[in-house]
Amino acid sequence: MSSFSPLPHAIRADLFSQLAVLERAGLPTDHALASLNLAPRYQPQLASMRKALARGKSIAQAGVQAGLFNPLDAALVAAACHAGSPALLYNRLAEQSALIARLTKQVRAKLAMPALTLLLALLINPLPALIMGSLSLSSYALGIITPLLLIYLMYRLGRLVLQSFERNTSATLVKALLQTPLLGAWYLRSKQHDFIASLALLLHAGVSMFAAIPIAQSTLNCAYLQQQSQPLLR
């Protein structure tokens, strides 16, 4: 298992786009990897991939070992290499990652205005009381810091709850959370989409149904849903 963190979608898009260009240029795999140009912080992963390739690993195995590919990528690349050239697959993965990166950026941009409005409200609303002397500087600062700290703590708590939920296999707890209005239905639909999209990619790449299902299940990132989908393999 790789010790590196998963790549951001924008970096994944750049990586697969470069791989597609180099594959179409007909460069051997080792020369193609030497030509890859990613940000300095990802150079150790590229170096790890090159070393794995030099030890006789396939590009799919080397990529997942270096943390540049996830298990789904590795299965797709292995199947595409077996079928011929992975150039088309690299291009498809680059487009997919670029789309996710673009949508994520749009969501963050739309959230920036409410965040700025909140910050300005926290800064401006207590100013008259501060100027008049009825509010101390420490109370003014505390009135700004406390809501921001609470929002951050709520965000961290939400992430911890989600991570705990995804690791939990207790049917009672997970079913209760999945039945939560709006949120539960949205979460379930998003996982169904991930599973079906991953399975379709694998089958299109030539992976057999029996081999594709466990890999698609791993993209669910939810222990309970993975457990519930096990009958698909019987």
C-alpha cells in the first residue's frame, strides 16, 4: 500500500494528459516517465514510480505503488495495456479528473461570497460599539474569533463523523443515517453513481465482470455499502 496521499484532481488531470500525449508520441514507458513534469512536491512519487518500473513492475503496478494511481486506475491501465495502447484511457481519465477539478473549483467560488459576507459582518457590526468605547478590543477580537472557531470545529467534527460512518459496518447506525432526509438520499445516490461509473469504465476497458465488481466496490468508500454489495459476487 502506498504511503503517499491521493493526488488532487487537477494534478491527476495533468498527469494523465501528459501520459496520453507521451503514449501517442510512441515513447517507451521508461522514457515517458522521465519526461513527466509535475509540481516539485510530487517528484518523490514520480521517482518512486520510476524505481518500481526499473524493478520490473508494470506501469499500473508502479503507479499504484507510488500513489499516482488508485486501484481503479491501476486496473484500467493494466487492461488497456493488455489490449494495446492506453492512450485513449489516459485521455478519458484526464478529462474526468479535469471535470471534477473544475466543478470543485466552481463550488468553492460560490461558497467564497457567503464566507466573505460573514467575515465582513463579524468585522463591521461591532465597530460602532468599539469606536464608542462600550466594547473593549479584546471583546471585539473574541467576537470575531469565536464564531470562526466554532465553524471550523463543526467542519472538523462533520468530517470525523463522516469518516467514522464510512468505516462503520453496524447496520442499525448506518441505516439510520442513510434515512436522514435529503442528506442520506444524496449520499446514497452519489455512491451508486461512483459504483456504476467505475464499473462501466472497467468493463469498457476489457476487465471481466467478476474482476471488475470488487474494484468498483472499493470506490464506494463505505464499509456498510461494500458489505451490502457482496452478494453481487455470488
